[in-house]
Amino acid sequence: MAIRGVVDLPLVVDADTGFGNALNVSHTVRALERAGASAVQLEDQRAPKRCGHFDGKELIVADEMVSEMVSKIKAAVDSRREDVVVIARTDACAVEGFEAAIERAGRYIDAGADMTFVEAPNSLEELKEIPKRLRAPQLLNIVLGGKTPIVDRKSCEDMGYSFVLYANAALQGMLLGMRTALRTLREKGVLDERDSCIASFAERQRLVGKEKFDEMERSYAHSSRT
């Protein structure tokens, strides 16, 4: 809700495993919809879940796949009241192999998922195969330093992907910026706006919309006096 309050762009929310069973998923989807979500992503890991590019993940096992993950997807689809996009993610590539991931994603599409997300394919060949073999729009997650090959936007489009995430890109950039700024301060003993490692004070105010709040303050102060 806080993010929706400051951005008008479509907002995709990672709902992990849905925080419980199908009933919990129903509640989660409705709550996120009220908060302003444009799309909700659900995945087939067991809790506690791990990053898709880490080892040691556990999935809902195959004989439970239909009754558990598919039920969650159906609950998500049935519970939405607006045009919230339901994205179904599978982490089966790393656990059961590529073919199992394709099979799982296909079942999730049958259950009503609007888009599927096959996490952590390991080769360019697998990347090309996913949109060909699944009939719903596909999401690709590019993790800098992760298991999936790095491809540019044009290549993603040519392969048939509808949505591309650059997970952690902003976080990794922020970490480098903070470390660079603090290292500069330690080494020089001083930090100034003229250092290229920091944004200016004016840029900080622009990003938080200070001018807008200043104008509101002036406007309301004038109104109270009249």
C-alpha cells in the first residue's frame, strides 16, 4: 500500500507460497488487491522458501502438485475481484529438472494462471524453449550473478517473453553506491556533493517530492489565514 501510494505503474507483488493453504491464498490475493497490486506471484516451494538461484530448495512433491499448488492457483483466480494477473512460478528446474518444470508450469496454466514463471533455467537453449512450449505469457527472471544466462531486452522479446525482471539490480547498485561513498569518506576524511559517488542534496529533495509538499504547505497555510 505504501508503494502504491507513490507510484502509478503496474505493481507486481511476490506473494511467496501464498502464506498457507488455498484459503490463505484467497485472503492474500484479496488483501493485496485492496492494497493496489496489479499482479500477484505464487510459487511451488515448500516453506521456508529460498531464493530461486540458491541450492537446497524443496518443492511441493509431484503427487501433491495437483491438490496443493493447483488449488492455490484456482483460489487466487476465483478470489480476485479486479483484473489482477495471477503469475504461477515453479522452481522445479533446480530440483527436478527442466522437463518437470515445463510440466508443472503447464498444469498451472490449466488451473487458470495468467502467466507462468519458470525460475532459474540454466542455458540459452532452455530459455528459448520455455515460451515455445507453454501457451501462456512467460516471465523471465534475470539475477545478476545467478544461474540464468544474461540476455538483453531485444533477445528476450525475440524469444517470446512478455515480462522480464532484473531481480536485485537496484539493491546491488545501492550496495555498491553505499560502500563506495563510505570508503571515500574513510579514505579522504571528508565527503562533498562534488564527489561522484553520491547524489546531490537537491536531487534527494526532488526524488522525495519535497517541492510538492512545500507547495501544499503554502497553499493550506494561505487557506487557514483566509
